[in-house]
Amino acid sequence: MQDGFIKVAAMTPKIRVADPIYNAERICECIDEGEANKAKIMVFPELCITGYTCHDLFLQDKLLEDAKRALYIITQHTDGVDALIFVGLPLERENRLYNVAAVINCGEIMGFVPKTFIPGYGEYYEPRHFASGNKVPVTMELDGCEIPFGTNLLFTSDSIEGLSVACEICEDLWVADPPSTSHALAGANVIVNLSASNEVVGKDEYRSMLVKSTSARLVSGYIYANAAEGESTQDVVFGGHNIIAENGAILEEIKDFTCENIYADLDIYRLRYERRRMNSFASDRYEAYLTVPVALVREETQLIRTFDKHPFVPADPTKRNKRCEEILSIQSYGLKKRLAHTGLKTGVIGVSGGLDSTLALLVTVKAFDLLGLDRKGIKTVTMPCFGTTDRTYENAKRLAKLLGTELMEVDIKEAVRIHFRDIGQDEDSHDVTYENGQARERTQVLMDIANRLGGLVIGTGDMSELALGWATYNGDHMSMYGVNAGVPKTLVRHLVRFYADTCDEEDLKDVLLDVLDTPVSPELLPPEKGEISQKTEDLVGPYELHDFFLYYVLRLGFSPKKVFRLARTAFSEEYDTETIYRWLETFYRRFFSQQFKRSCLPDGPKVGSVAVSPRGDLRMPSDACSDIWLEELKELHAVL
């Protein structure tokens, strides 16, 4: 359970209707399996000790007595089992019968949570047997023990900081104001649901959507355990549709009409961060809740959860294409508004033949088309200098021509040489001044062309570069509207490829594919044998790693230790431990030291859940200290 991870299970035993002792044995077998798999929370279906489909047999003394006997068997079996376990049974209290979840931990019954909403429509007639449960917990005596009884119970453990578990039962989830809403507002970040939801055509899709959306709305984990084979099929069939979700994402799911157990790793620290970030996650609806401490052993969770190497890029091609289309629209409509507001009909953009300027040009073309403006109003400016290669130079010219823009060429070599002479810079000294002098000259050229023509300078830098500070201050760092400021480098590549695949112009597609095949480079150092000599990823590290770091640091607020752990898991086949450590250290060092560049960014559209604008998502001081982050990394590195 280190780093906030906890393994959970939704379990469906193969039961027999109205045979509690047999069912207890099957439940114990599932508990043994869960223990072997290190599950810390195990959830079983509604009324699984007796079976949900007992109908009027629920009123029989013998069934209720054996249900309690079965509960004792299960409870005794869990003595020494390191888990919080929820099992369903009918339970009589003060001459009324309740559909409850018994909450068991280490050989003790910690509480009973009754069902709130009792369905009496369609195929359901639960009001014939069961009463609605009370919210405020009361004490119930069972076998000489005082046990809390009520819906408003929270189960917590010191072994994982912030863990708080609450329970609802089947229909409770499907109503307009489910108990889980109150549970979450009271602090619960894991909701369990013991269910016996039968199958009809299309119901599984709705059920998945309901669990998924509830976990998103409540910023919680949600464990849904459903009945399956073994229940009576007299009038309905149960599909064993088990679901584990977290904050709007389904981590694991199965529905095969048999009895299958599923496992997943919930990230409690992530849920806590999300709630901490959302200041709207609060309510003045305070209700009485009883917190019940439970015993769980703190140990490292052996993760079965996978982590996408490219969190900004959907793995599914259909979803990826939809994402690309949406982002291109956000970028182009943002630029469209800026052009319409200023009344300008000229866009000025520096094109290098690289990925970022190519994407910015494609966005500019789309914005001009939306405005009904002549593409000749787009002034694509190529500015060759000491590091420009024939490949990128030719690609820049071809793009300008194929897209119907007006190409302008400004060779800046002589201007840069004069500038070097004026400031006393040795042209043979290929230092940072040599590089930045070229970048700033290019920006000056673009700005002055825009002034002369009455145009808008469109920025090309992407979010990954801004996160690392891989931009020349007041050089390529500056523009009048930065269309790529919200797009990470790994996504830039897919946006350009999407355009290439959908443009229906073979010549344009060919040049876009060649741009994609060109190494990422600022081209500020002289080529070697005509080839690019300065490759960005050799200097600052692989962008796929930095985008991974960026997502988990900025979007989820993870600690260096946790980011490092996830990166090692995700990139185990691509990079060794030392390489990941090296570039993660680089990321933290540059992210903090380069904030001053982000503090004065030009306007640009946010396109995803992560952004670095000082006016939006990232309000960060330019002189913040990075020592505690780097020290944690060093401590971690020392024990590897």
C-alpha cells in the first residue's frame, strides 16, 4: 500500500439458493484466493450468503438462522486475513428484516450497512421482505457483541493515509440521490457496492456507464460486485458483471455469466490529490457519520495496474483520431477568435521544416479557412542560418507552397554576424550566445514583418518545450498568440500524422511524413556532412519520458518517488533505471529553474487537462526552490 496503492477485488462465488453454509464455504474459498493475491478490500454480491433469489424464503426462521451461522463461519475464517471484507445477507433487527452488508476485518464484524432504496417495480419486489435502513448508526447486539448498524459508516485504516471506505447496495446506485454522494462528501474515497443486478439487453452498458460516471462525479474508487451463476433463473438471469473503477476510468471489468473474481489497484493518493485540487468538492450537507477503524498491514502493493507510456495520446486509434480532430479545432478556433477580434487578415509564422512550426502552420491554415480569408494572407517565413539543413529548408518551402501560403525567405546569417561583431561574440564559439543570437534574430524578423504588414505573429513552441524551458527567452519563446502552448510534444507528432492521413493530398502527405521522420532539432549548430548535428532529445532527454513526467507531476501531483516508480514500470523495456533517474532529475531541475519563461507566456489555448499558462493552470513562482524534490530523488537513488 505504499505510494497510495491498494489492491481490491470484486468477487462472485458460485452459490446455491437458500444454502447459507454451502455458500459460506464458497465465500471462504474466494477469500483465500483474495488473500493469496494480496487484496486488501474484498467485495461480494448482495445477499450472497443466502442468494438474492430466495423470495419468500427470506421470511423463514431457518434461513435467517443459518445465514447468521454462515456469517460466523466466514468471520472466523477471516481471523488473520489482512483484508476488509463486505458480504451480503438478510438480517433481522427489531422485528424488521434488512438487506445488509456485513463488514468483516480480521475475524471481527465491524459493522452492518443496510440497503437504503428498496425497489418494488418491474421484476423487483423487495418491499415484500425488506425495510429501508437507517442513516444514523445505532448499536446492534449480535452474539454478545455491540456492532454499529446504519448506512453512515466510514471504515478507515492508519496503514494507508486518507483511505476511507463506505458502502451502498445495488439499487442505491441507480437512484437520483444515492447514499454514495453523502458518503463521498463525508470523506469516503472508496465506495463498494454489493449487487444482484439481473441482465436484460443493453443493461450492462448502462451499468458500466453508471459505475464509471459515479466514480468520476464522486472522485472515488468504486468496487461493484454482482451476482452470477448459482442464483435462480426462474424469471431472471444474473451475468456476474463485476466492475472496478477509479475517477471515471474502468480499471477492470468482466461479464461472462459465470463466477469470476477481478482485481485492480486503486490509487488513494491520486484521489486525494484530485479532491484537494477541486475546491468545489465540498458541501454544507453534513450528516452524522461514525468512523470505524480497521486493521490492515502496510506493505508494498505488487502492481497489476499498467501505466500508459503516452498519457496524452489515446492508445485506441479511433479515440486518438477523435482527440486529434478536437485539438486541431480548439487550436484553430482559438486563433480564429484572436484574428477576428483584432481585425487582422495577415498571419506571420516562422517555418523551419520541423514538427512544431508545421503543426502551427496547419492550424493557421485551418483558422484562415474558417474565417474565409485568402491563405495568401499567411506569410510563412523561412530564415536559414548556420544550422539549417537542406532537408528542413526544402520541406519548409514545400509546405508553404502546397498549403497555398505566401513564402518569404529571409537569410539571417549576415544580420547575426553583424550582431556578433557588435557584442564581441566569436562566431567560432558555439556557445549559448551563438545559439540564442540566431533564435532572437528570427523573432525580431517575424515581429517586424508583422508590424510592416499589419499581421499577427503566431507562436510555434509546444508545452513540453515550455515545461523544460527549451526555448530562447524573448526568442522562439515569444509571439503574439501561441497555438501550440497546450500541446505536448508526443501529441504534436500524432496531430501532424492525423492531418497527413486525412488531407487527401498525396504531395502534402509526403512532405508531412518526411517532417515526421526528421529528428527534433533547433538547428542552431552547423550541420555535420549536411545532416542535423544538434538533436534535442540527446541534450534534454526523450520527450516521451518528459511528457510522462509532466503528466504525473503536474496533473496528478505525484511525488518524485512515485513518478520514478511508475516510469520504471511503464518503460521497463525501453530504458534502464539509471536512464530514467537521470532524465527525471533533469525534468525537475529544468521545470523549476525555467518557470520565469512560463511566467510571461503569450496567450494560447488550453487543449487538455494539463497546461502551463501562468493565467490558468500553473500559478507557480519563478523563484521556487526545487531542493526537496531533488533530495527525495537522491535518497531514492541511493538505495537502488
